[in-house]
Amino acid sequence: MRKASRLGKRNSLSRDQIIEAAISILDESGKGGLTFQALATRLATGAGAIYWHVENKDDLLISACDVVIQRTLHSVVERPTPEETIRAVGLALFDCIDTHPWMGTVLAQTPGKMPMVRILELIGQQVRVIGVVEEWAAVSALLSYILGVAGQNAANAQFARKHGLDRSRFLGEVADVWACLDATAFPFVSSISCKLAEHDDRADFLAGIDLLIRAMLPVKR
Amino acid sequence: MRKASRLGKRNSLSRDQIIEAAISILDESGKGGLTFQALATRLATGAGAIYWHVENKDDLLISACDVVIQRTLHSVVERPTPEETIRAVGLALFDCIDTHPWMGTVLAQTPGKMPMVRILELIGQQVRVIGVVEEWAAVSALLSYILGVAGQNAANAQFARKHGLDRSRFLGEVADVWACLDATAFPFVSSISCKLAEHDDRADFLAGIDLLIRAMLPVKR
DNA sequence: ACCTGAACACCGTTCAAGT
DNA sequence: ACCTGAACACCGTTCAAGT
């Protein structure tokens, strides 16, 4: 009943199709929702078929992550100064992981793999343009910071989803717990618990990036 | 055959015993090695018994993490200046996660829970002593950076273990892959691939901490 | 070359039954 | 109150058999 066109193989499974379907499922139902069974059902095929195009689940996750990272980084336009470009890259990544929380875990757990290499490359190029003396220290600090924030944010989102809360309700619950801590043992945390709900993760993130950029520039003035 | 002493319940299972056994298993065989079955065998009991003392696996992981974090932070002695104390806390955490790689994942994925609160508290207190203007920005940047680096390092260690490599062999393999990248598309990454094997994660980490601390201090001189 | 789908090994969690 | 261990649901991966 099937017609396989000569060069298109239009009806058969392709690696790209699989990855695209995986991204959809991950976006819809998180990392826990991506199952070979669910994927097979969506692709109208058997679970085993996927293994012909993909090595295993790790391979699939990394590839899905890489596709999204490529698109995200590609959308960042170069700014007048390298500092501003770094900010733009950071913000793009922040927003990207905010809308695809599953990427936080994947990115943080696949050291040296392509998605991370792309980020490293872009930041490294900009830092090199600035001409920082301790180049590697600056680049690795920026990368770690970005991945750290992204991971935290993703964890928040995933936890909130798991328990059926939205972001502000979730922060509210954390603030409540923190407010109940012993103020003698935890003076700092209990003092900021009330400010937790109203703070802006995105602004905080940018402030951190600026802190790091400022620190690596030669002392001005 | 068993004697249960009146107040000790010496022979019965306790939550602390379970957590301690879990830490041992995690240290020996990583996150993948911690199974309710393995845990039950080590404790000479049934898998179901553990659920009487522990809510679920997440609860167990967080508690295990918290115990180790508590010990680690407790071992840090206060230094003459808050800057030095922050460095000491950072280093202690770095070394801690280096020897207990499983903690990287747990810490990064349990936002607002006790282990993170303890770290936040300690850093927050020191930053408050310094009297930084943008207090929260500084604290959250430090925390994210520390968790980010720790997570990366843990991921390295876990990946290396999974594939039966030691650290330097693992870095060597990553360097090889990076060196094969197209130098036109990835000029930065391929240029640093040769330096990858010889760099010192711990020193890089400290450099990043110093960068952040320097940035939050008022401009000197 | 590529797909099917049953089978396997494994794992977190539950629960009726015990003490 | 606390433990036992079989049972359940689920999931990644494999593989003999198909086309």
C-alpha cells in the first residue's frame, strides 16, 4: 500500500522526524513524558523501529537538545560590542531553557557534547574579541554561570509542573517554607523569604552576567 | 531471636541508618547503583520496609544530600574576611561534589530544599557582612555559579565512570573530538582543545569565584 | 535496508499479610 | 508500630521474524 518515492523515502521514518517528534513530546509533557512507546505511537510505528535511527535515549535527548540550541543561537544577531553580544546570547539561552525546561537537565549532563560546544564557541569568540587576559577563566566562568542558572530555572519549572503549580504559586510555597525556618539558624534566608515571590529571575540572571563581564574588563576610569 | 532494647531499638531499621547506607551505595556505585533492592539487601531487610521510614526515592536522595552538605559546611572554619570565607565555602563544596558526584544532580534539581538553603544561608550571611549594594544579585550569582560548576564537574565524573575512564582519559577523549571539529566553524573550541587536558578544574573554579567577588566589591584604589 | 512487536531485565511503589 | 515479599505498572533495549 505504501509508495516509497525514489529519492524522498517520503513515507518512511527519518532521524530528523524522530527528533522533531521527540522535541514536541518533551515540550508538551516534559522529560518524563518522552517514552519510546509514546514516541512510537506518535510516529505510528513500533518502538523497536526507532532504534534503527537512534542509538539510545541519551543520543535522542542530546540530538533534540542540539537542534533547539542551534536554532536559538542562530537567532541571536551580533551586537555592536562583544559585551552586548554575550548578554544577548545569555538572554536567548535563558529564554530558550525557560520555554523548554527539559533542556536544563540535558545540557548540564552532557559535558563536551555538541550543544555545549556551540555555546562555548560563541562565548569564547566574544571573549576573545574583548581580549581578556585570563581568557579561559572568563569563558568557563560565563559558561558555568549560564548553565547553572539555566539548570536552576529548569528545575523550578519541572518541579512546578510535576506538582501542578504555576511559577508564582511555586515560589509562594517555597517562600512559606523559608519563612517558617528558625530565624536564629537561618537569618539570611528567612529575611529574604518575603522578597522571593516578587523577584524577577530574568533580571537577576542579567545582573549576574553583567557582574561577570564587568569583572573581566580592565579597570576603567 | 532478636532482642529489641527498650529505648534503643538497636536491631530495627532507622531513618538515619537508611540514609547512611544510601550514601555508601551512592559513593560506591553512583546514582544508578542506588536501588531499593540494593539498599534493602545491604540493610538485610525487604524493599518495602524502607518505605516505612522514607517517603520515596526523591526524599531519600535529598536527605542523603543534606546530610553530606551539613557535614561539609560544618567543616568550613570562618576566615578573617568574608571574601575568604566565601572562597572557603566554595572550595569545600567543590571538593565535596568532586568526591560525591551524585550530589551534583540532586543539588541542582531540588530548588528551595534544605541542602540548597544551607548553602544560600552561608553565602548570604557573608555577602551581607561585606555590605554589597545589590545583595540578592550577588548572592544568587554566587549560588548559581557554584551549582553550575559543581554540576558540570559531577557530570564529567559520572560520564567518565559510566564509560570506565579516569578523569584525564575522559578529558583526552573530549579534546580529541574537539580537535576534529571544523576550525572555520569552531575556531575558539578547536584552538583550546589542546589545552583542555592540562587545565585544573579546581583552579578555574576559584578564578571564577574571585571574578565574582571582585565584581561585587566597591571599586578600590 | 528497514520495520514489527513480543519478550526481557530492571525498577519504584504498593499492599495484604504477618509479628 | 513495623516488617515481609510478592505483585503491579512502567520503561529502555533487544531480537527473531518479517518486508
